[in-house]
Amino acid sequence: MMVKKIPVYLLLILLSVVMGCNPKHAETTQENNSGEMQDPVLAKLDELNNQIKKDSLNPDLYLERAKFYHENQELNEAFKDITTAIELDSSYSEYYITLADIYLSMGKIQKSVKSLEKSIALNDQNPDAYLSLAEISIVILDYQKALAYIDKALKTDELAYKGYLLRGVVMLETGDTIRAIRNFQKAIDVNQNYFEANIQLAQLYAGKENDLAINYYNNALNIKPDNDEVTYSLAMYFQETGRYEKAIQQYNIILDRNPNFYIALYNLGYIHLVYLEEYQAAVDYFTQTIELKSDYTDAYYNRGFAYELLNNPEKSWDDYKKALEIHPNYERAIEGLNRIEAYRKTQ
């Protein structure tokens, strides 16, 4: 079994609001004043803490730290800071949008909606509040309400490119692919560096096996060059359209950055097994996959099949048995064992 595309965005709003938090720990470090290396995430937090110590009645500083905590998945701390900002100044609509984002990440949809309504009551010319309400409406599948909020946002600011993106999502969800494409393209026309819109168009064209997908994947990678998920999607597109060398190249780009990306290793094994018929190379890739993910049923089965094609029934038997230990009644593994047993009877 080949691993299919990793969906870069199931729904864009789930990434931008609910799941769009960065890892707590950065991969790089920087020097502090004493010359010691310091995690930049912790350095940023130290900077915010020091600013608040010096100006503890400034609500904007609590807003900034709330956003920082939210981005780093510290939701309780984010909530404390945004409520402090609102206590200091309850008249600023932006605070309620951030509060709504935090509520949504906590799974408190109704409280998120009420916060956004409060934001609009304070400032009905802020497109961000309407777009956040549109996102929530998409989550709960109320597309008519989502379109109404998007229209309000775009009437407030016709350059609010996220509005075109969300309208495209609604069109896509309701089966109007042509209008979805138009809206995603409009979002890019307004903001050429709009990563999410490029991804949506790439996925749409990939589904049609239209090579325009390559252009949009590459556009997205120009914006975020080290994005493994996008690189993987591009590799999958090449693989599914029979351009195996290009697929291999993209998988290797991922593995150069992230050697633990076991799905890329698995797909390299699959390409060498099924398409290139290089069975020993397939065994090597599946072995590396299993070293990273010891319960990967398909990796055991496919390595077993590669061993079978290499006329090594003993190792093939062991892998088919392991696949069945992980996934009882795995039909292909059972069929493999039956083939080997039949082969043994002829010897």
C-alpha cells in the first residue's frame, strides 16, 4: 500500500486558529548578553517579561505576550494575559479577537463567538472579527453564515485576502470547484506571498493531475522553503503521475532536512519495489522505515514481499508473520504466508 498525500490543510481555519501553533522549542539558539547560547523562544519570553515588569499597566504588552503564549500552545497562560489586557482596557476590539482565538484553541466555540461579537460591537469596521466568525461557521458547516461574514469583511476591506481564501474553501466544500479556484487565485492576486492559497490551488490541480499543481507547490515552497509537508505533497504528485526520479529527489530533500520522516522512507521503498523493481533497495528503505516506526504494518508486509521477490522465503515469512502480529487478519500477509507455504511443499 502506498501512503497517500499528507493533507497540508484539511481546513485552513483549523491550522490558522485551532492547530496553528508553533512548537514550544525552536531548533536554533542565539547568544544572550553574556555570550551564552539561548533558545530564541525563551529569549522572546524573557524580553516580554522584562517589558511588562517595567510597564505593568500597559495592556498592549499583555496582548503581545498572550499571542506569544498562544502560538506556543501555552493556552492557560495566554488566557491569563489576554484577560489582564481586557481588565486594563476593555474598549479595544483587538483584545477580544485574540481572546476568541484562544477560546477556539481551547475548543470553546460559543465563548469564541461571543468574544468576536463583542469585538464587532466595539468596532464594526474590523474585517478580522468577521473572518474569524466565518472560520468558525465553516468548522460547524454553516456555509451560508460563513459567506455572509466573508461578505461583511470584504465590504470593510476589499484587500482582506483571507476573505477570498475562506470563500474559496466554502465553494470547494459545496462542490463549486470553478468558483473555488477563482477565489483562491484572487487571494494570490491580492497577496502573491499567500502560502495557504497557493497550497489550496496546488492540491486542487494535483487532484486533477494537472501540472499547474507543480507551479503552485513551488510557489508555496518559495514562500516556505523548508516545509516538509509541501515537499512531500509535491513528491507524491510526481509519484502518482509516474515521474519517479523527481519523486525520489523530493523525498531525499525531506530526508536531508529530517532523517526521521519515515513516510518518505516508506514511499522510497514502495517506488523501488513496485515501479523500479529494485528489490534490495526496497528492503533497505523499508528496514529504515521500521527502525523509525516499529509497528508499521505495511512496511513489514512490503519488505516481506521484496524478500519474496529476492527468493528469500525465510525472511519473507518472518515479515508476513510480524505484519499479522500487528494487524491480525491482514489479508495480504495471510496470502503471502500461503504462497510461501505452498512453495515449501514443492521443495
